[in-house]
Amino acid sequence: MTTINVEILKKRMEDMSNYDMDELERLKEREKRSRGIRSVELGKDETPYTAVDIELSDDDFKRVALQAHERDITFNKMVGLILKDGLSKTEYRFEHDNKPQLLNEDK
């Protein structure tokens, strides 16, 4: 028969990480970095997207593809950036409209 404290200690020991293994993994990562080998997590910064079909003229496609190439990103990511930029400009224009407004002060 074991006491509650012994059971708690056993559980904590099981939950503790193995520090020797962690140190070995850190040493392996340092060695990889010193050799120029990098690990990459694919999709780490990606957010879920909705598929949209668009039609572009050849000239527009070439312009977007060239911009994507210059930034070293995919064509789809470049289109997403263009859409986000367009949406933010639209929101800015909506909030900062140049039309004069009548402001009344209540006294």
C-alpha cells in the first residue's frame, strides 16, 4: 500500500522530461546549424485559406509572377498579399473619406 505523497511523486517523475535527451537534441541541432543544415517546419506560419478561382490576363499574370519571384514567394502567396493590401486600402478609404462632414456640437 502506497501513500498519496508517493503516488504524487511517481506521477511527477513520469511527467518530468529527460534532461539528458534534451541536451543531446540541443547538441545535434547546434551541429546541424554549424554545418549549415536547417530544419524547416512546413506550414508553420500558414493560415487556413479558402480557394477562389480568378481570371487574369496574361500581362497581369506575368506582373504578379514577377513580383512573387522577386520576393521569393509562391504565386498564390503573392496573390494573397495583393488581396490583403487591397482590402486594407479599401478599409482605410472607408474610414478616412474625403467627403466633408457636418459636425454639430451640443451645448
